[in-house]
Amino acid sequence: MQLTERQKPNDASEAAPPEGEKPSKNALKKAAKEKEKAEKAAKREQQEREEKEKAAANDTASHLYGHLNYEEPAPFAEKFVDLGDLEGFEEDSRVTFEARVGNARVQSAKLGFLVLRDGFDSIQVVIAEGGGQSVSRQMIKWCGALNTESIVRVTGLVKAPKEEVKSTTISHHELHLESIYIIAEAPESLPIQVKDCNQPPPGEEEGEIEKEGMPNVGLKARLDNKVLSLRAPASEAIRKLESEVTRLFFEYMIQHRFTDIQPSYLAGAATEGGAGVFEVKYFEEKAYLTQSPQFFKQMAIAGGMKRVFSKGPVFRAENSNTKRHLTEFTGLDFEMTIRHHYHEVLSFGESLMIYIIRGLQSQDYPKKLTNIIKEAGYPEAGTFQLPPGDKAVRITFAEAKALLSEAGIDGGEPHSDIE
């Protein structure tokens, strides 16, 4: 027979006594224990609150750290600099800069360390009790609890470390902290760590894997948290190297009297045959994302401009998941009049490519960016093969087929009928 609710066995101390009856001894004991536990918790909280208030009252450096108040901004050094420029400063220079917290740790009650990062530049910051600004132990403890990726404004003295700092890009200087204020506080827990994105992603679609003892964030996680993954030094270096390619392209075009034009990237019809187009609604009409600025470049040439160039997006509706198909990319385009032969355009394009690649290989800033990318696990970055001089190697299609044949590679289809 199934027991009714009143018949089910139960701890007598759990149930309330019937109306008019006194509580059992077990119930009284339990209530007394709970009351004693609550009183102890309240007493402990009161003690912690009093200790914090006492510590705050005795904190001589309370004005040197905390959240930045823009209505009453804290004083900063006369030299407000970028982190990457600190290598050139003399020892004992007082500087102020803004950066992200890469790491925070407290070594003792009197000493703590930060690693601050701005792009791919980083520096070690020392927080030591005392000093000219009377750094307190409370300030050291507060710095050690800063959340990774928080943006802070710091002021301090540039010093030479006792030993070269190998964990930061700025290795021959460190900053002795005088003040620090939070500009934007990051969450305590982040979905991915920036340092774990500073390497090529694994082949897996999602999650993290261990690679030589280091977590490696998968491509899906990087795309889902793009803002964080973009902060990795290699990611930023790739973006800036792309900018250097554009700069060199513009330089060469201006040197050769080309005019920069801004073509439309919406058209009323497909601009090139043989490639799919994305159709969009343009009010009550149909329009298409352009497959190239070719039509507009030709209009400019016909309009008498002779030499034009542009930079902009190119859209191709090619539903193919291969390394050689892109639905959108950035195109660097040029168009020029021809006086005698189309080889004039071919020669100009060859010289342009050599100019860009040589610039990436020889100029200090692009070389620095390339090295950052290489060190992150892309060993072939920047390994372009260029011929001597300013002329590219040019061979005919028949010569190319002959070279393949000599190498034991069958030309075959689809171009075996082309001579």
C-alpha cells in the first residue's frame, strides 16, 4: 500500500510541530545552531568591514589608484607617450601612457608586477612600497587583482632593469609605477585568452587544444570572439602589414602620376562576365555588388584621365569552399592608356609588384611586422623569391609547358589544346 504524505518517514526535526504543541528537542537544537552560525557570519562580516575601513583610512596612496574620474582627472606627466616609444627614453624620465593589462601578480606585500601591452609592444611595471609617491601595500594588492585586458592609464619613472626582461618586447627598460587608474575594466572571466590566439589556429573547428603545452584557440572560437583574437600581436601585425602593402601601392601610383578614383561598388548590371554576382535591392530597382571596378576605370580613361587607380572591396558570388575562392576581398586596381602594345601594362604591373615586395623586405617597419608574424608560428612569412634588378622573369605559355614537362609534370587538361 502506498504511504500517504503524513505516513511517509521523515526527520522529526524537519517538520514543524502541530499547532499548539512545543517544538521537539532536535528542532530547538537545530534552530540554536543556525542562530549561532548567523551571528558568527555577521560578526565576521563586521570585522572585515571594519578592517577594510581602517586600512582605507591608513592608505596614504588612495589617491594614486582607482577608476579614472574624467570630471576630476588625476595629474599626469608632461610626457604623454605611446608605449612603443619608451625604448628611446632616458632613465628616470617620468612618462604617462595608456595600455592593456597583460598580466598582474603580487610577489609579496611590498612588491608586485604588471605586464602592460599596447598592440604588440609590452613592458614590465614594478609596484614597490614607498618611493617618491609613497606607494602603499593596499595599492600593491589592488594592482595584483586587476583583470586581464583592462585598459589603464599609468604614470611612472623609466628605469633600467637589473637583468634584461625577456617576457616583454621592451627588454632594456621597465616602469616604476607612481599612479594607475582604470579607464575601462575588463570582465573577470574572458571567453578566450589573447595570448592563446598568438599562433596559427588548429585544424579543428571549435574548442581549444593543447599545442606543445600551450592552449590553442580554434578558428570558430576566434571568430566568435573576434575583438579579443584581433588583439593578439600576430593578428595586429598582419593587419598592419596589409596597410603597408596599400601604402607602397599608393606611393608607386603617385610617383607614376596616377590619379586615385573612388568608383561605386553598386551597379545596375554585372561588370564582368563569367563570375557570379550578389543581387541587392536598390529601392524599387535591382542592383548588384560589383565584381571589380573595371567598368568605372574604363569610364575614367575614356573621360581623359589616362592613368587611374583605386582600392576597394570586390564581391564574387562563388559558392566554393576552396583556398582559391573568395566571396569578398580587397582589390588594388589600376588602369592606364596603351601607346603601342599591351606589354606596357604588363611591364608596369611587374615593376609595381617588385616595388611592393622589395619595400616589405627592406624597410624597417614592415620587416618588424614580418618578424612578429614569423615568431607566432608562420615561418614562411615574407619569404618572397625575387629576380635581380627591376624586371620580372617572363616566359611564354609554351615555355612554361616545356618546363613542366622537363620536371616530369604532365601539362594535360584543361589547357593541352593551347599553344
